[in-house]
Amino acid sequence: MTRMTGNRMIGIVAVVLASFIPHPGKAQNLARRINDAPDGKVRFEFAARQDLCGTGSSISRGEHNRMSWDSDYSEDVEYSEECLRGPVRIVITKSGGQIEKIRTYMGGRWRPTNERTTTLGVIGARDATDYLLSLAGSSSTTKIGSEAIFPTTLADSVEVWPALLRIARDDGRPNGTRTQAVFWLGQMAGDKVTGSLSDIVGESSVDREVRKQAVFALSQRPKKDGVPALIEIARTNREEKRAFSSHQPALRFDFVLTNASGVMDFLCRG
């Protein structure tokens, strides 16, 4: 009886542990479905973070943070309300068997279309982000790499910063993709993210443009995290001091204003 109970417990533990292990096969299956789709558009959707909503060309977080595009019109998605919570909608355009464009939308519903379109339906958030991050980490073009990164930051209950950090450090990726990864790292919470950005800045083997983007990303961190990191950079590395100074026009006004007497003295002194 004891042995059977023990075996049963082992089985339960194995099932629980398996639920936490990533399933690359599902992401590979999604990649295969997209690769097998004919030229035209391939579209799918996945769960969005609960703090996000979207309409037309904008995605909002809370009441004051909004990311907007050039036009309120969407050729792929239509909206009946001002701001709808999820899902994240992805439209991939293929031509000659290759991915040419990735569009990201939030909320709404698919427009009827006469174009050749393959609809894959609802995909698990983890599987969708695994596929998109794999695409960003393997694409030889900045355009596709950057377009693949953005929607991963919108996914519900998926931690993407470790993968973004790997892309940022990968000198085999285009610089534009790497700096995009660093930018989104700067928007994410957590001490580990701040430490990773500081590490990138301090590594002389990392491309200078990527390191400059990491300095800027640190300036976008919460003050309690970003200020100490920036002061340490200013104290120890004159090159990063000059890199930071080159980004002054883009810094948040409130950050510069409230820390001008301390941080900016360190970062801008000759």
C-alpha cells in the first residue's frame, strides 16, 4: 500500500512538473502551419494582458499610456467600441513563400476579406510568443525581427524578457532587432531586467548602438531602479556617459527634472 501510494505521488509530481516545462513542439507546429500556408495573409490570435486594450491603430495601458500608428483605419480588424480588451491579433503577409510583414492588433474582430487568407484561430499565448520570439531570433532582417518582438510583449501570463535578453546579446542578429529587444526590456518590470540592462552597457564586446539603447532603456526604468544604475554607469565609464548624453532630448521630462541635480551632473560632467 505504501509503495503504491508512493508511486502515485511520483506520478502526480511528474504531471505537475511537466505543466511548467515549455513545449517547443507546439511552437514548431505553429511555424509549420504558417510555413505550409499559401502566399497571402495568415492570421491568428492569442490572449492579451489584462491591463491592455486596443482600438484602430492604438494600444493603451491604463489611462495614460498609449502606443499609436499613423491611421485609425485597419484593413484587417474592425472595431465597434472605443477600447477593447484583447485578444492580440496577428496578421502575417507572405509572398514567394517568405514572410514580408507582421501586423499586430488588439481587440476588435476580423474583417471579412476577399484576399487569400489562412485563419489559424486561437493559439495559446505561450505557443504564439515562442513562435514569434523564434522568428525574431532567426530573421536576417530588422523589419521582421522588430515586428515579431512587439506582440510578444502583449501576451498574457508569459515571461518574455529572458528571450529578449538573448536576442539583445546575439551579435548574429541585425542591430535594429537587437535594439528593439533592448527597448522592450526597458519597459518591463523587475530587478533582473535592470541588472541585465546594466550588464549590456558594461560589456565592451556588445555593439555600441545596442549599448546606447540599453542606457536609454535604463532611463525609462522606475526611478528607484534606473537612477542607481545610471549613476554607477556615470561613475565608472566615460564612454557610456557620452552615450547617455546623446539621448538627453528623448528622456522623460519628469525623470530629468526630478533628478537633474544628481543624475545629470554625473552623466553630463566632462
